[in-house]
Amino acid sequence: MFKAVRARMSALVGKALGRARVARRDAGMVTSEYAMGIVAAVAFAVVLYKVVTSGEVSAELQDIVKRALDGGA
């Protein structure tokens, strides 16, 4: 009985390790995906910078900061 249990456990562990090897081989992004992610992040940062530094938004942000420093009055 012990040999049968041991054989079954070895088979199960072997299958689990095989699945882990397959998962590790396909895990993560490739270099081109990292590059596309960086390009998208930079594009978003540029758009956000343009919005925040526009005249209307900049004036509104300055007003918010001024009111916060004045105690909210």
C-alpha cells in the first residue's frame, strides 16, 4: 500500500512541477510589450501635463491651493 501511495504522490507532484515549468516559461512581458507600455505611459504623462498647464486648469489649481493655504475661507 505504501508503494502505491508513494507512486501516486510522485505522479501528482510531477504533474504539478510540469505545470509550474510551463507557467514560468510563459510568464511576464517581452521587451516589445515593455516598450509599448513605456510609450503609452509617456503619452499619458504628456497629455496630463498639457491639461494641467493649460491656462484655465492652472488658474483653478492655483485658486484651490490659495484657498487651502488661507484656511479654506
